[in-house]
Amino acid sequence: MNNETPASRVKRVRYELKRRNLEVARVETLSPHFKSITFSGEALADFVSGSFDDHIKFMLDADGTDPVRRDYTPRKFDAAARELTIEFAIHSEGRTAQWAAQAAPGQQATIGGPRGSFIIPTDFDWHLLVGDETALPAIHRRLEELPPQARAFVVIQVADAADRRELGSAANAQVQWVSTADAMLDAVRALDLPGGEGYAWCAGEASAMATLRGVLLADKGIDRQAMRVAAYWKRGAAAHHENLAD
């Protein structure tokens, strides 16, 4: 491990913002409330997603309705095949969830972005990954990219136990599933994190993430430069996304 600080080791990369028209190639049901949809198209020829927590804008512009723009994580990207996979939660009443519930091969879709990547190195002594259902695709992607020598502590909140899944990883990963935000916070408080240089990445509902950030700072003693805590959504608000910091 070198002498750089976590803040200096994390890199921000910007991309040219583009709108891309794609076609649904495959649809897979992952669990009762999650679908995996793979999109294809030549518009993906120069698509780049350098980080597990990148976001694209999924766009719906149906006639007679207000345009919808929602953030989603690029779950997988195959540059050679020009295929992009996104996972959709389908238990909400939102229009993107309704679209995903009926999606079929051949349908058209439009995305924009990502604007850039926040690239967190994989060679920290340990990684803490915490989030709710909205963070599950990013956490799964991160676990897949961690090397065998990595150590990861993972806490994931999903309301329905049937949505729990096998999270493949070459890393030494300790995964806990919980069903409520309070249980998620309790699980993090109970973690015995090792010494060395670690990095915490967390995402979920705004109020839960604000509380969790306080737990990481005060209870776990993690430096604010060694964490990224994001509000992927906010109860009672639409299209909310915010990185929480002082």
C-alpha cells in the first residue's frame, strides 16, 4: 500500500455526454422484484463505464405524458458485443418500473451518459459496501470486480427475502442480508472492521444514508475522505440523487 490518502487515490473521470438509442436484446427475471434487461445497438460503440457506481439516465418520452428521467447503474457492459445490462426494481409504481415489467426483445429505449466515473481502487486493505435494493446492482458489480486478495464486508437491505441472490466474487466477502433500514444500521454498528486502509461505499434512501454516514464517522472512526455515501432516493420525492458530504 502506498502513502497516498484515500482521497488522492480515488479518481474522477469525465465523459462526453451522449444520448443513445438502443434496442432490448434480452430480458431475464432475477427474482420476484428484479428484472435484468440487456440493451444492444451501435450507439454503444463508444460507451464507457469505468466505475461500479456509474449512472446512466433512462429516458421515457411517451406521447401525452411528461418525460421521465431516472438514474440506473450500468450493471454490465460488453464492449465487443455492444451490449449494456441494467437491472430494474419492478415493485414500485413508477413509469420506468412499469416499462421494465412489460419490456420485451425488440422494444426501443433511450439512455444518456454516464457523465463520468468515480473510480475507487480495488487494492484497499478492506472494502465496506452497504445499501438497500437500489444499491444492489452496484454492490454486485463491485464484488465481481474485486480481486482474490481483497476483503469485503457487505450489508444489503431488501424487504423481500426472495430478492436475495448469490453474489459471486473472487474476494473474501462477508455478506449480510437484512430487511429493514434499522437492521442495516445495527449490522454496520456490529461490524468488527480490521485495521489498515479501508474504503466505505454506501447508497440508499436519503435519511437512512445520512444516519449511516454519522455511524461511519462517529462509531466506526472512518475518515470522511475514505467513504462515499450517496442518497439514491428520498422518501416522498421523485428522481432524487445526492452525494452526502459535509
